[in-house]
Amino acid sequence: MDLIVGAGISGISYANFTKNDFLLIEKENESGGYCRTIKRNGYVWDYSGHFFHFQHPDIEEYVCRNLSPSSLLKVEKHTQIYYKGDYIDFPFQKNIHQLDKEDLIDCLYDLFSANHENIRSFKEMVYANLGKSIAEKFLIPYNEKLYACDLDRLDMNAMGRFFPKANKEDIILNFRSQDNSSYNSSFTYPKGGAVEYVRSLLKNVDSTKVCLNEELLEINIEEKVATTNKRKIKYDRLISTQPLPSLLDQCHLGYESNIFSCNKVLVFNLGFDSKGDDQKNSWVYVPEKDYIFYRLGYYDNILGTDKMSLYVEIGFPENEILYKEGLYLDRVMNDLKRIGVVTTQKLVDYETVLMKPAYVHISKESQEAISHYKSILKEKDVYSIGRYGSWTYCSIEDNILEAKEMASKL
């Protein structure tokens, strides 16, 4: 019997694809992990702005199999950057021609004089590939707000294919022939929020094998016995989708705690009484550190609703002690007014979500440790998958594909 730990997208996907008998346990009172949705007072808010960018038609068809086509929206992504009191198109490096003349000259000069030697970290990679000005005007301050750490701690390939790359030729050609396409230039989104994807996948699974409010406490990897808050479970294979450090703790495998670092993200979902002026952007990046959030997104623009509905994300170091929620809300509202997102609109309702972990810090040391511990666990028929189980940066579709591959192997 396969014991699956965690009923997020990865765990549910494994349950969909495995041919083995299984039991799926989830410590929360509902499935979905971070793909959960809050519906209240006419607003539809996900735990945060995490959208499904399907690259594989077969995966999209499978995930949407139990959804009515009329319940799905195909959204053409439109994203911008709020920079020096104005908006420029994303990605920054391909749209420097939208900057004022002085900033443009700085970016071009530094782009063509960048030093490509001795690249060891994410920060050095940004400087080397795009030059000092593009790095310091957007990419470094934005990612410092997002990751809440010194970017020299991150591996040069920490964001993999998700880093918006552009060579000199692309940047110059984009001056006249606009091309801001990316790996996620469009996305599918259910009118009922991301939880509808979860519900669709769960319809393929025997509900009697999904146990909510059951938390894994300890694993005896020699005897293959898992202890939860409710019982002891004998398993043949254990597939964990929880954060890798939690799994190592439960297996009593010691590790250096500073190897697996991450940020945490405080999300404010905000519902207002009327529309705002921005009726085209899916989300907006905010690199300047004078504003508390690094990104804000418009659910109303995505869903086509008649009242402004936002998500706002704030990054913190994982161990930082947070103040009272109201203090952050006051700062968020003040900054939204300073930017001009909120003018005469009145806040009707809001919900906060704390994501911890949110974005993991990928370093050379963490990648070596992941490989080392996964090898040890595999020998004991324990497998760690998913964004946090593999301690990586990936898309939701990547999680589904990884779970499908693991199910096929086992």
C-alpha cells in the first residue's frame, strides 16, 4: 500500500495516476494545499495568485476532465511593472525603450559592457547577463523583495526556465517589434477559483481513501510504520509532498537547518465596492522597496467581475516575527493609494493567508543535500515529490508531471 502524505496538487495527482492501492492523508480540514479558494461576499480569492500555465495539452485535458467548458476562462496574460510612478511592460529587460532617455542609455551602456566572468550566484548571473542598470533598476530589488534574502545566497540557476531571459538582439529588436511572450503568456482559470481544479482531480479518486485532519507525526523507516495524530499506518511505500525538512525530521534524519532556507509570504486578498482604473493587467510587479508588496494581482480583470478584487503579496524572511495584521493592512492600503490603484473605492472585505514556506532558496548546498537525502530515503521506499518535497521552483503542471512519472515508476 502506498501512503501519500499531503492532499495538495502533487499528492492528489499521484493518487490519480498510481495503479497501487493507496491511502492519502492530509493534516488540514480540506484538500488543495495552496490551491484553495475563499468565496465570500461575491469575491473569489485563491490562497494566492497561483495560476495553471498548461504547456502539455494532455495534462490540461486530464485536469479539466470533470469541469464544464463554460466554467473555464482562457486568459491572455497582461503584466506590467510599476516603476518610478509609471507602468512599463514586463519583462523589464525587453522593454527598456519605454523608460525615459537617461534610464534607457544607462541600461544599454551597461548591457553591452557586462562582465561574464566568474558567475557563482543568482545576483552575479543577473549582473553578467543584463548589466548593472537593468539589474539594479528591477531584477535585483524585485527578487530581494520576493525572496527576502541576499541574492548571493541563491544558485545562478535558481529560477531555471522561469527567469525571463533576453539576449542583446532580443532587447534591441523589441524596441520596434513588440514581443513580450513568455512560457506563460496565457493561462486557463476556472470561474470558481483554483480549487475547482482540485475538485476535478479528486473526482477521479476514491473518497474513502482520502483522510482529512490527519497529521503525520513520525515515520519509522526501518519498520515502514507511520504514526499520525490518529493511528499507526503500515505502508509499503511512502510518498511525501510536504516540505522536505519536515519529512527529514519525521524520519529522524539529521541535517543542517540553514541548508533548507526559504521565505514566507503574507497575502492580502482585498475586495472593494467598485472597479479601479486598471482594467487590463492580470498582475503588476512592484520592485521599489518604498512599497511593502512585491506584486499585486487583479482577480476582477481575470474573472471579468464588476468590483475590484486584488491579491497583494509581501515577502518576509522565514523566521521574522510578524506584527498585528492590521498594521500591514494599513500599510498595504496606503501604498495602493500612493500608486493610484485605490482612489475612491471602499474596502468591503479582506482575508489574509500566510504561506510558509513560499519560495525556497535554491543553492548549490541545498541541491547537493536534496540529492543526498532523496537517495537515502529511496532505499527505504520513501519518496519526496512536489515543489516543497523537492525543495525547488516549478510550476503546478510540473508537479502533476512529476507525480505522474513517480506513479509510473512505482
